[in-house]
Amino acid sequence: MKISVIKVGGNIINDEQALASFLDQFSALEGPKVLVHGGGKLATAMAKRLGIEPKMVDGRRITDADTLEVVTMVYGGLVNKNIVAKLQAKGTNAIGLTGADANIIESDKRTGWEIDYGFVGDVRKANAAPIVGLLEQGITPVVAPLTHNGEGQLLNTNADTMAQATAVALGQSGHEVSLRYCFEKAGVLLDINDDNSLVPVLNPQKFEEFKAEGVVADGMLPKLKNAFDAIDASVTEVWLGKVEGLLSKEPVGTKIIGSK
């Protein structure tokens, strides 16, 4: 089976118009597909409405017990079910899940860092069988960025990593998988303010050069690490870029080339 795993970021989720356009294009994408979504800004806004001051370190959310309740409500409820309802209206039969549902993604509580990130999960493994079962029934999984540790504890988990782990598990179970990271830029750019400076193909050597030169930094670094980990495991192709480029029949953006 050829499967598309699409990750969409919070900036698209936060904008009703951008989200509607994305879901139109996602619905039109042919073949079995999985959607993994973020939603951090909405969680931050909800936390503030509830009088909980968000705590961030280097762009990473500190997830204390109160914050975990908020992200569970926002990611697993508000955002996830809103997307599912909108996809139903577009003729895509979707089901909303977290990593705990059907045991699709297990994580370990993050430890070993100088900072205590609280209830944050680092992915241990993804289980392809339940996802494949849904896809074989013509149902599109929509996965929120929450996982579990197997002992009853939910964990706030990076959506990019969840998409990568899901794609790898599907690839290792014998499927041809295309992983696409959709965000607001055209892909990896030589100049972050110029979409025309797109790097169409990125290999590990060029990635190391760009890191040293500061061409890629901050949030792009973990995103690209996930991309390279995926292509070096079992994923057929990995792309990064804008929705309209990546969800076309012939993707346009930055294609990741592995070291193997």
C-alpha cells in the first residue's frame, strides 16, 4: 500500500482560512493517508484564558500537570475534533486519535536533561497495525500530539517526531510511505525571507554545511533531524514545504536525500 503521512503545523491550524485551504487539498490527495497535527499556539491561548502562564525554554513547552490538562483538551479535543468534523464535510471519512488510542504511539517521559520538561514524551515506538487496519477500511487517522507511557500517563509529544515515527513504522511493515512536513515556508531556504532561495534537494553533507553557516537553525534543526532519521530508516520519500507545493501530485519543496 502507498501511504502519505502528512504533518501540518500550528501556524496553519491557527488560521481558519489557511486550515480550510489545507483540508481541501488534503482531502483531494489520492490514496490512503494519515494526518498528524500540532496546535501549540491555541494551547498557549487557552492556558492564558484559564490563568495558567505558559512556560517555554528554547521554544520547548514545559508541561506541568495543569498544562498537560490544557494540551490534552486542546490537542486531543478542540483541534483534533474540529479537523475531523471539517474533513467529514469534505467527504474524507476521518477518525481522531492520540498516541494512546489503539496503542499507536508509546513514549517515555523525558529525562536526562538539565531542565525538567514535566509531562513531555520522547517516542519509544509506533505501532503500524492499528493505523493500517483503519486505512484498509477507508478511514483516515488524524493524530493529535499526545502519547502514553503504557502505565496510564498521557504525555505531550512533538508532532514532527510523531509523524516521523508513524511513517517509519508503516515503512517497516512493508508499505511505501511518503512523509511530508507542511509549514509556512516553501522548504529549506538559503534566505529565510526569500521563497525563491529554495534548496530543492538536501543531503546530510549539505545539511551539516548549512548548520555550520547558520542557514538552518532553531526550529528547523529538529524538523530536519526527524526528516533525515525517517529517510535513513524505511520511509520512501520525505519532503518539506508549503501545503500547495507538497500536496500536489508532484510535490514541490525540499526533498530530503539520505546517507544510504
